[in-house]
Amino acid sequence: MTQSKTKQSKTNSPENGWGLWPFIIWLVVFYLAWIALVQLGDHLQTVLSHWQIAVAMAAGSYVAGSTPMGGGTVGFPVLVLLMDLPASLGRDFSSAVQSVGMTSASIYIFCRRMPLEWPMLQAAMIGSLIGTPLGITFIAPLASDLFIKLLFASMWCSFGLLHLRRIDEIAGYVGMTPHNKSFDRKAGFGVGLLGSLTVASITGVGIDMLIYMVLVLWCHADLKISIPTSVVLMAFTSIVGVVTKLLMGNIQAGTFEHWLAAAPVVILGAPLGALVVDRIGRRTTLVLVSSLCVVQFVWTLVHERSVLTTWTIMLAVLGVFGFLLLFAAMYSQGQRLARRT
């Protein structure tokens, strides 16, 4: 690790003079295409009959733009736990809706020139480009619906517990601990490859949370850097995942109908989340969603109680502790690094 102070300007996206025009053009093009799709395909009744997911994703898209949690983090439990739909549908919907909502948030982030940890992000994208298709092809088909639900619940419960314990410290970070580009590339590629190969390909979310954890726990990165970076990586991974699914022709039935209803909501909700927390701060939102992450773990166990055994409950709890141990190792390494600089 280098000892020189890392300048926040190094994390900034390339300057441009376009302002918000690319984002506005993106919105116009999307809504024109969506209206044409609904009208020409006679899908208006489909949109109206799936209004529940549109309402749910109004909150989900705000979370996607304001925290290191993809919109699927809300969409998944709504579809799976509230509507009793298959977990595989929740996974595919998460990727599909994030490919619009988090892409929209990413475009807004670029237009606003919010700081990003570019070296780590670029390496993570390369890893995701390799790992996502491999995970979808060879690993995701091995996961049962119950496994998908428990992995999702355990992963986000650990995220919630960590933040409820250390939110004041995490929210207080400014800039980043000095480090070199070699570390960025190695850590970014590792997160992108392993996170997409396993967690993201199975649940449709999670790679954003992993790179966020590396940034805040290991690098002590400011939330204004770590959250936008996680949003852009999740957008990229979602697009790769959707393209892979389309090429393979195995997107779960019902994904398109739910996406069609939610897409016009999330395309505005995620950028709105990025805008609002840029003004009011992220601490309150993170505390709220962290609490909900813990609640959804308990909710999942109650919802699936008819098929759970003592062993599967133990595995779910061990999953929470496993992620917490991983985060604790990152935190310890981050503390050692901070003391050396």
C-alpha cells in the first residue's frame, strides 16, 4: 500500500459539459420505447394487472439509488415472500429491473460527476463479465428455490447487522485510506469474478454489496464514493445477466410481465434515491434498510417453516455468521491499513 494521500479527484468520472442532458435523453428514449411496446404489443392490461410490483418497486428503486442494495433487494422478497412466486422468478426479475433502474441511476451519477473508485470498478466489471455468464450457466441451475431464498436472506441479514452495529463509524469516513492501483485491480477483479459467479448469478443481487463492503471496511471509503461505485457495478452485472439469459432463452416465465409494470417506475426512482440522499445524507436510509434486512431474514424463516428442517435453519444462521466473519476480516484488515498510513 502506498503512503501518499489519495485524492478524491482521482475517483471522479471524466469531466464533461453535457450536464443532465444524457440522462434526460435516456428518459425520453426509454419512455417512448416503453409506450410503443405496450401499445403495439397490447400489453396495457398486463401492466395494470401487475400494479403491485410497480408500487413495491417505487420503494425498491429508491433503495437502489441510495444504498449499496439493488432494487431486486426489495423486488425479490415482494415476489417470493408476499406473492408466493418462485425464487428463480425473483432472481430473474431482480436482474431485469436493475438493468433499467440501476442503469438509470448510473447515467445520473455520471451526469452529476459523482466520485467513483474507477480502478477497482473497472477491474470488477471485467471480473463480472467473466463470472456472470459462467455462474448463470453452471452454478445457478444447481440452486434450489429454498437455497436461493436462504442465501438471499442470510446475506442481507448480515449486511443489516453490520450496519446497525457500525453505522456511525461507516457514515463518518471521509475520502479513502491511501492505497495503490494494484490493490484496486486485484480486489476489484476478485469481487467481480467471485461475486458474480456465486451470489449475483444465484440471487440476482449482491455484487454491489460486496464491492461496497471492500470499500467501506477495507479502504474506509466515504459513502459518497462507495455507494455510487456499487450502483454502477450492479447495473453492469444486471445487464450482463439479462443478456446472458436472453441468449440462453431461459428467463423465468412471468419476468417480462412484472418488468413491464415496474420499469417505468424504477427508471425514475433509482436516480431520485441518488439525488435525495446526496442532500439529506445516507445514514437514516441505511439504518432503515438495515433493520428491514434483519426483519426479512426472520420473515423468510417463518414463511418457509413448513419446508425447513433443523439443519436448514442452522445452515441459514451459519450463513449469517459466515458473512459476518468475512466482513470482520475485512474490517480488521482495514484497521491495520489505516494505522500504517
